[in-house]
Amino acid sequence: MSETVLLVGGGGREHAIARALEDSDATVYACAGNRNPGIDAIAADFETLETTDPEAVVEYAESVDATLAVVGPEAPLAAGVADALDEAGVYAFGPQASEARIETDKSFQREFMAEHDVPGCPDFAVFEDGEAACEYIDEYDGDLVIKPAGLTGGKGVKVIGDQVTPEEGKQYIRDSEYDRIVLEERLVGEEFTIQGFVANGSLRITPAVQDHKRAYEGDEGPNTGGMGSYSDASFQLPFMTKADSAEALDIMRSVVDALTGYKGVLYGQFMLTAEGVKVVEFNARFGDPEAMNTLPVLETDFLDVLTAARNGKSLPELAFDAQATVCKYAVPDGYPTDPDAGALVTIDEDSAGDALLYYASVDAREDGIYTTTSRSYAVVGVADTISEAEEIVEDALERAGTDGLRVRHDIGKAELVQQRIDHMDELRGEQE
């Protein structure tokens, strides 16, 4: 039977989800706080509402007779939107609030890992008292990562020895208004992400992706929600081995086994170190931009994943095109510290050529498309190699125009990818 799917969220990740459902036997409806023109063009209807208001989301879901829902961002999950949809009889592919804590509460995440012997957990300590956290920094033998326990949109983490000095880190804690702070050992290596579909005890993983959090080229500047990412034509990245993937999969499997009711996407962000795979964090939804690397090469009908999850069945085995992807975001000038919101942007979709264009945090109004305080749009290239995919993206960006916007052009370039390979070769060599 035909399904009616409600998509919750209005970013680039959700545009990718909408595209993944566009050619399936589903009618897509969407709701978000901003009117994403890419989603609007696909959806049968688009409702502007506050997605962290469970009652408003359920009311809209019932008004369109939704049979399924996909909750994209983390904030609605934390607010209990999946809980409310499930209770109303609309199966939500996304964890309920208690299980979404694997992302939304970093202190819970680490304590959960320790309690259930999940491999790859770094040294950590949780503090409700800022001065006690500062004393821990003084006493700890090595560098630490400072993480607010709650959601910060990928921008609240500070790394001592990289982004800040110990004194600056302590001042950051003293100046913040966070209720709890998690201090973790700083992991040295190369980061990668593996996303998995989870339901009914099934775990189906997708190819590894490497995100680029830093705002500026050369991995400089503050952290962002993600400036872009790439994947290879296999399940591994160029600096990884199959054994590394297997180690990460074992970690994700142990989480799924411990969170028995979990459904939705489990996102594992890992650090490949000289000692093996360590956990940077877990997220309870698709990554953004990583969804835009994963979904365009997914050959399995995403709707089949959703219906199997709802119907209590094992999830289908996933098939992917053996192609590489590169994603680069165009962001407002000043992002992330002082973004130029409310600026009119001109995006020539017709000039994208072979690239895929995903609208993100923009607002479509009668007189055009305007920036918000976050990322504007992403361009994705899909090809046989990372280099070819990167060239597709650069060609599209040049022709589409990025006036008033900024791009990290180094993402996916051969020089930067080779630096990652050399870095891991050096770390593994030191270990030997």
C-alpha cells in the first residue's frame, strides 16, 4: 500500500531524506521552522511550525493521515516528538527521548558506555561544579576535551591543547552557564563516522564518512555543525582498514544490544587512534552533512527500511553504489560566530550540472531565498573516485555562484586526503 510519510525538519539532512523518498511509493509531507525550498518542491504540503512542540507536530501528522514519520534533527527528539507520534499511532523512525539521550546528554552517553562495557570509551569525568572541573584540568596528566552535557549544535566543544590553552579552557567553564560539564581525554588520530539504521534489534551500517568541523581551510578556526564531508567508493575511507570498520561495527552493535528499544539512525563518530577505534560521540539521527554522502548512493529503497521497522521485521540488507562522494557547504559570511543572517542569496540550481544541490538552513520567501544563522546549502558530487567527485562539486560551485557565502574548498582535495593517510601511517608506525 502507499505510505504517507511526515518529514520533521528543514535542513540539508532533511532535504536528502526527502530526495531518498521522492521516487518511492510514498507521499511526503513536511514540517519545519523554516521553509526549505528543496523539501517544499518535493512535499505534497509543507507546514511551518515549531518542531520541538510535540502537540503541533502530532496535530499536523494527523491532519495529513501520516502512516510513518522521520524525525531529522536532534532537538525534536530531545523534546519527545517521536514519543508523541508513536503514542498517536504514527510510527516515528527516530528514538524516543529516553533513548535519544545517547546523544542529547553526553554525561549519560559516557556513563552508559561504562555501565554496559561498550568498547572504545575514553577516560572521562562528569562535573556539576565548575570549580571542581577546573581543578580536574589542573590535576589531569594530558590534554582534555571540554563538552557541555547537553545539545550545542556541534559548537560547544573545546579542545585543550588544540583550540584553547588550559587557562582558556577553565575560563570557558567559568563563563558558561552549563549545568554539567564532561571532561574527556583528548583523542589523537583521524575522525570518521559510521551511520546505521536500527530497529527491532537489527543494525544495518552505511559507508564511512569523514566530516570537517572546523570553519576554515586547513582545519583552522572554531567548530561548526560541519563544513563538508567525503566518502570513498567502499565502506572504508582511504586511511582505514577493514579491521577498523569491524571494530567500529562491534562498538555500535554493543550499543544496540544495550538499548533494546532503539529505533532510527545511530550515528557513531569515532577516532581512529594508534591504539584502535575510540568513541568521540554518538548521535541519535543522520549526520548533517553525512546524510548527503550516504543517501545518494543508497540503492535500497529507504521506504522499505521504514516499513520493515514499523512492521517489526528485520531491516533489509542495504546495497550501495560503489561510488565516492564529496559534500561542501556554502555558509553565510561570519558563520559560525557572527553569521550574516537575513541576507538574500541567489542560487542558480540549473547550473549545478552533474552535482546534487541540497538546501539547508535557508528560508524561502515570496521575494527570494534568505540566509539564517546556520549553513545555507550543500553541493554533492558522486563519482568513481573522491578526486572526481570533488571536481564535480567545485565546478558546480563556480557556476552556481557563492556571493555573500563562504566555502571550505579544501574538503575532498587529494592533498588533504593524503594528509589523513600520512597521519595515520605515522601514528601506526609510532605504535609499532
